[in-house]
Amino acid sequence: MPSRVLVCGASPDNQNRNVVLRSYVAEGFWQLRGIESVVNVPLEHAATKAWSARPELVVCFGSCMPDDADYSGIKRYCAQTGATLVFWLHDDPYEFDFSYKIKDVADLVFSNDKWCAEHYDHPRAFHLPLAASERAHWRPISATKDVNIFFCGVAFGNRIKLLRDLATPLQEHAAVVLGDGWPESELPFCRNQRLPNNELSDRYARAWITLNMGRDYHYANDRFKLDPSTPGPRTFEAAMAGTTQLFFVESLEIVDYYAPGTEVLLYNSVREFRECIEAMVGDRTRCLAIAAAAQQRTLREHTYLHRAQTMLQHVQEWQAGR
């Protein structure tokens, strides 16, 4: 088992909107028994830092889409020292067409999306969903919540269409939707307001119900036109914060992570949405119980420690078979 780990970006930090996620990955490795050191650095400093820290495992985490993502230095370090080079990509399938860039670089590839992982042209490609950080995302659950329905995210086309369909029950229950690009005049419960990452979990914790909607905006997904199957990281982060999630069913993979009816609520029609809302409004005790069950499931199975354990298992199996 490697005892020294270096976690770096898969793209330069000046083009990376998800740098904070990399800190959660590093945190997960720090929590593993037997790990002596974990270094978290931008891609542009990874090779230099590797030669001084001497990691046995290098994890490039993020997006490989940017043109100036240069892996030659870190690949050279791994080739000369025998260290294992792993890529964990977090924007599949939306950027899948750029996966060719790591085909001959990575020893192992992990994709955040289960369906996408099956399409990699690489002999060691695996599925590894994102997760939550107990340190960053956990919040105590209480009955003092002051928001009925909450969502925060970019107004992608599929989300606007869905909220148009759900506008009546959302208005009736004073929903709060925040993010970028929302048509405020058409959907008066929406506000074009960004939230810093460190405030988002507080907002989840204040909400009885949090909406969970995927996105349909693809940057580079023309080769196979893959539909996303795995829930995104905010699914796990919201559960860790202690809110009941109302999940719009586009993929049933959600049931691999949370039990319907007891850890998450599912719907795919306006009627089902209204029924879920009314059930939760009418039974706050059950609503809190669902939130608590989802939080406990997340603590047991869906932290970055659990993901680091899974990754190391694959790494060790590969190393043993070389």
C-alpha cells in the first residue's frame, strides 16, 4: 500500500472552478490508516513537488479538458520512480470527448459517472462517484428549519423547463431557488444569486426539502452522446448537511446510494412532486427522519475516505498483478 500520496489538479488551477473538491480528496487520503503524507498541489506545480515529496501514488483529480493541461512532468516522475499515476475525472460525461488526452498517461482511470466509465478506451477504467466531506458538509439536524424548498445551481435548460412545470406547487410552498441565469420575471421564486461553497451546506441544513436536478449542458460529449447516470457531488453534500432531497428521476442509479422513501424521495411527474411535498409538509417528523437516515448513510458509505479506500483497492490489485 502506498504511504505517500500527491493529489493535484487535472487542469491548471486558474481554469478550475472546483479546486475545493480536490481538498476533500486529499482529506480522504489523510484519513486512511497507513498514510504518512498527503500533498495537495495545483497541476502546474505537481512535478516539482513530486520530486521533493516522493509520493508513491499520484492522483490527478478534476477535468482534463483545458488545452494547457500538461501531464508530461508528472508522468516523467512516475515513470522514473515507479509511482502509480491515477486520474479521477469529475466532469463525465460532459467532457468525455477529451478523455483521449489521458489514455496513454494514466495507469488507472476513475470516472465520476458509471455509464461513462464503461466507454473508456483504457484497460483499467473504473467508476468512482464523488462524495461528501464530514468536516466541510456535516450539519446538525434540527426542527428549526426556516425554508420549505431549496435549490442552488445554474439555470441549465432542463432545469428551467422542470421548474416551469413545477411552478405552481413551488410558489405555493415559498420555494427558494438561487444560482445564475434564472428567468426571475417568469419564475418569481428564483433569484440570480451565487452562494460560496462554505455557505451552501448551511442553506441545505435550513431547508426541509432540497431539490435535486441534474444538468443537460455538455461541453464535449459528441462521440457517444452519453447520458449521465451517477448523481453529482451535491447529492452527497446535501445529504451530509441533513436535508430531505426530492430527486427528479432521470436515472435510477440513485437507488444504489440512497433508499427511496426512507433516505431520498423520488418523482418524475408534477403529481408525484406535489404528493411528496404535501406528505413532507404534513409530517415534519418523517421529513426529519428521512434527512437523518440519509445523513447516516452518507457517513457510513459516501465520504471521500470511502472513495480513497476504493481507489487504493484497485491500485493495489493492479500493482499485485504487474
